[in-house]
Amino acid sequence: MSDWNPALYLRFADERTRPAAELLARVPLQSPARVVDLGCGPGNSTGLLVQRFPRAEVLGLDSSAAMVQAARERLPQAAFVQQDIAAWAGGGDGAPAPDLVYSNAALHWVDGHGNLFARLLNRLAPGGVLAVQMPDNLNEPSHRLMREVAALPSFAPLLAQALQVRAGMLAPEAYYDVLAGQRPAAIDLWHTVYRHVMDGPQAIVDWLRATGLRPFLDALPPQLQSDFLAEYGRRIDAAYGERADGRRLLAFPRLFIVAQRKP
């Protein structure tokens, strides 16, 4: 895929940062020394970590060069590295164990991400916390319609691989069992469905262009990209009905997990 677009991603910065703040609010740490933000994006979530833990050594990690550069410009007081999440979770870098490993809307992009949870928990310092938020929206109209349009004859021959880019979610119970098998001190798990107020169907399309639509659009030549977006936009318009004020509500389920390693 092409690199991420920080400006497009941050067009809905408030909505994207809200779950990051709500995840952080449930982290039971007062003064961690070392904090790692996995999949830091353009630094909007990392900024929350820096604000809450001003004395901590904060490291943001992302596989996107554009996102890392945007994060560095946003937060020069933190350190940022371009690296794959799965590679970092494998350890072996010799760095001190972090007190907090935090990941907002990133792990669901990692193939086989369910296998990461035990490894991430075990990378923590004693008493450390793993805090993760992942979108659970693959069965929402926003993502179901992507797959429907991708299956149309004019697009299907080019989009077989795009359908496999994003990893499927496990059931919440499966994540719990993986973590519980490591005998942590505590596990906190909850599921929230946000209803984001959007100005219209085009706003919903723009939201998804920065994230879920990327694998599909990147695999198409420019003319077919336009055709795909036009058809997708028509279906989005029909799926998300106009509310009393003319706007639309984008349902967005998210799964939150906070686990603390034993001291």
C-alpha cells in the first residue's frame, strides 16, 4: 500500500482521539518511567501520553514514515521510530522493559495480531500495563459495503489481495483467554459503539479514505479509483439515513482491553 496520509487522517482528529483518551483514562498507573505507543500515527494519541505522564520517557512507533514524521513535528519532546509493531513485540532490542505499552487503533492491522497480546504483556516491567483499543467494525455497513463494491466485476480482478490486508477481529472472549493464560494481576475489557455525527455521506467516505478504504484504492488505477468511490458513496448514502438535521450517524464499535502484569 501507499503510505498513510496524516492530514487526511487528522481531518477527524477529535473523533479519532476520543477513544484514545477514554482508553488512557482506565490505565491504573501514576508515574510510569517508560511508555511505548504502538502504532502512534501522527502523534495524536502520543500527545495524550505526554500530557498525562510528563516525566516519562515516551517512545512512539509506527510503520509509516509519513506518520512518524508528522508525530516528530507535533511532539519534539518525545522519541519516534519507524518500525513494525510485530517486530517490536518480538523483543530482542535490549531496551529496558516499559511500564506502559499503549496502542490505539493499530493492532487490528497486524496479521495474526491475537498472538501479540501475550508477548506484549510479557514485555512489560512488573506491575506494567498493556492498554489496547481496536476498531471492531468489519461487519458495519461502512466496511461491508467496501467488500460488496470490491466484488463487482469491474473491480474484483484487481482487489483479491486488498480484501486480505486487514486482519479479522477475534471475539472479546478470545483476547481475554490469551491474556488470562499469562496470569496477569487484572484484566479490564469493554466494548463501546460510538455514533459519530457526520455532515453527510461524503464525510463518511472521507473518514474511510484515510483508513479502511486505503487497500482498495491503492490497488486501482486512478479512473477505477474514482468509479469505486462513486459507487461506494452511493451505497453509503443509502445505508446511513439522513437524520432530522440533515446529518448522518456513523456507528463505530471499538474494543478496549487493559491488562496489568503482576508486580
